[in-house]
Amino acid sequence: MHHVQQLINGQFVDSNTSEWIDITDPATQEVIAKVPQTTDDEINQAVAAAQAAFQTWRKTPITTRARIFLKYQALIREHMDELAEILTAEQGKTIADARGDVFRGLEVVEHAAGIANLQMGDFVENVASNVDTYSIWQPLGVCAGITPFNFPAMIPLWMFPMAIATGNTFILKPSEQDPMVTMRLVELAVEAGVPEGVLNVVHGGKPTVDAICDHPDIKAVSFVGSTAVGKHVYERASQSGKRAQCMMGAKNHAVILPDANKEQTLNQLAGAAFGAAGQRCMALSVVVLVGAAGDWIDEIKAKAEGLVVSAGKNDKDLGPLISPAAKDRVERLIGTGVEEGASLILDGRGITVEGFEKGNFVGPTIFDNVTSEMQIYQQEIFGPVLCIMRADSLDEAIALLNDNPNGNGTAIFTQSGAAAHRFQQDVQVGQIGINLPIPVPLPMFSFSGSRASKLGDLGPYGKQAVQFYTQTKTVTARWFDDEASRGKVNTTISM
């Protein structure tokens, strides 16, 4: 049985723990590896290694740091197929989706290679007589990242490349449910030239999370995951004096106007609602049909019925959910939708896949006549479940979205520029797609979820990540010549 190792001070080492967590194939329930609950002593060793490495890494030339990530992105491209296969085996998503997972993280690595352009400060000459003022963006120190199960390649690559490129050292805690592709990415980072102690990896569940939040030598924590855990991390890390950013749960809406291109809209809606088995924080889990678009119900259902559910390695449309517990939760919430009066027009419960009868499969599920008081609307289901609601006008749809506390992402489908402009201006959501279902921005921008979907002012990757992982130091300098050195003591504020 494969035992997942840790990375401490440049060495891949076995844990001394007595507590191991099973990693299972979601399509078969077969245990494919075990991951340790890292001990407190091992966490302290990792942080000490990162703290020691920071003293030299922070002074490493910025071009040297950038070249490591140039090499790293080439290695990721070279091993793309291998990474996708590892990811599918432990997480369950299709091979095509796994490749997309890796690729979206790769884009952030490429962005990190341009760190010299991103970390420049400001300079103003002669703010007073012969006085110059300039700002410099310096690294914080040891930073940490806590990542979720649903994107085990992309989200770690959101975090440690930007942190390390800006001169910090890093402690990474992958999801204990699928850490193997993350570890392979870490191996490639070491191969690319990340020095000893600059990147360290520890494993486990809540004890490891709490240790990261509490450790006095960790200066910043980045988190992506559920709302409950995100609130816990933000409060605990902040109370320990750390900078924290937490990307959390969502309930993303798609507003469909009657003038939208029907076939294109239906295809994108089905992909965004049911792709990755709905296990995306940016999934479109609610569709609001405006006016005559309410007649599209049968076409939406037909698109969902045409999707094929199978093991991820078979590379169909939907793979399994991550665990039996996740499947049970999704099916329980489907049951509450029925009990609370929503119209279940497509039921994905009880699905079996030949050859994978023990898999955590739930098929595409659609509820019509959903109201905002129902649990299936109030909770993030995190499964292939689509809720359909109606609105008589765009203004009514916008009001519905703004009443929901979450603000991760939303989309509008229309051919009216005026309607799209009003939507993007009035909707209180951080990321907006116009005829695009999942508007996650490229790395030159920043992930900008808002309201209850986010804690902390700055998002991961992009310009905001550079701000998150650095502190601004402002220097005011004056150099005296012989003539300027003559004069009297001035005890007042100069005007």
C-alpha cells in the first residue's frame, strides 16, 4: 500500500504518525493509498525549515525566482497526462476535466514567472527639496495554504507559486481526500529548482489546520473550501495575528433572458450545472428563467438526460462524487426538495454504472418551481443538482440574486448589450459572466468572489495575490551635499 510522504526541508519523508487516512477511488471504493495525520512535531519541523529558508530566499534575485517557474511550467506541460491520470484516480473527475484542472493551475504558474513585472513598487522624486520617496513590496515570511478536494491541482497552484515567487516560503496542506496529484506537482516543483525549505508539505485534517492557524511563525494563511471551515480558519488565523484570505461556499445563479441564443445557452448551462458532478464552487446551481424563457424547461431536461455518468477514467460527462458521505448528503438534500414542494423533473438518485456498482454516483438532477425558502436553494448542494426559478423581468431576477447572501459568481445569457450592462452594474456578485457560464478570471486578474463567499480583502492569484503575500515598505531618503549640511536644528513640521 502506497503511503503518501511529506516534504520537509527539501526531503520527501515518511511520517512517524500512528494515524493514517484512507484515500479511496470514488468509482470503486478501493483504498489506493494512505495519507498521514502529520504530527505536531513534524509540523513544527516544516515551519522551522521554512523560517530558516526565508532568510536566504527573500534575498534571492527576483530573476532567479522567475526562472524556476519558467522551468516549472515546462515540467507541468511535459507531465500533463500523468498528472491528469493521478487526479482522476483519487478524485473521480473525468480525464478531460482533470486536464483542465491542471491547465488552469498552470496558467498561474506562468503568471508567477513574470513576477518581476508584478512586484514593482513606486518612486517619486523630490517630494521635498532633495528628498525622494519610494515604496517596495517585500515578502511576509512563512505563508501557508489549505486546499480542497475538488481541485487538487489548480488550487494548490493558485497558492504556492505566487507566494514563493514573491519571496516567501510556504507550508502546503493538501486535502486529505486526494493529495497524490498535489504531491506529484510538488515533486516537479523541487525538480524545477525550488530550494530546500522554501516549499514544505504537511497532511491531515482539522488538527493540521488548527496547527497552521495557531503557529506564531506563519504570517499568512490562504484557504479554499467550505463556508463552515473557512469561517473557522479566518477567525482562528486572524486571532493569531495572521493575514488570512478564505474563499468559501456559493450559490451561483444563471439568468436566462428570452432573447438568448437557445442552443448555445442550453449547452453551456448543462455543462456548468452538471460538469465535475457539480463539485465546483463556481458551478451554476440555480437558473432563473425570465419571461418566455420559462418555456425552455423541456429542452433543459433533455440536455441533462443526454449526459453520460461513468467512472472518471472512462472520460464521459460526469464522474462520481468524492465520497459515500458526499453522495449521502446530496441525496438527502434531493429528498428535502421533494418534501418541501419543489417539482423533481429529473431524479439522479439510485444510478448504477456497470462495472462500478460501488461508485459514489449521482446523475443529473433538476428541480422546477424552487423557492428561496427551500433547503435546496439555501444550501450549497455540491452535487449535480440544478434548481430552476422564474422571474417576470430582469429587475426581478437581479433582486432575487441580490437577496442571496453569497457572491462568488453569476452569469447572464442574452443578446442585449443594454440588459447585460445593467446586470453587471446592479448585481452584487464578485464575478460575472456574460454569455459565459463559469467566469473564473485568468491570472492577470484576480479571483474576486464577494460577500458570504469570501473572507479577507484580497483574492488568490493575480495582482491581489501579490498584495496579499507582500507588505509595503515606504522609504523617504535625503542625501546631503556639503552645502546642504549647513543650517540649524528644525523642530517644526516643514510646510
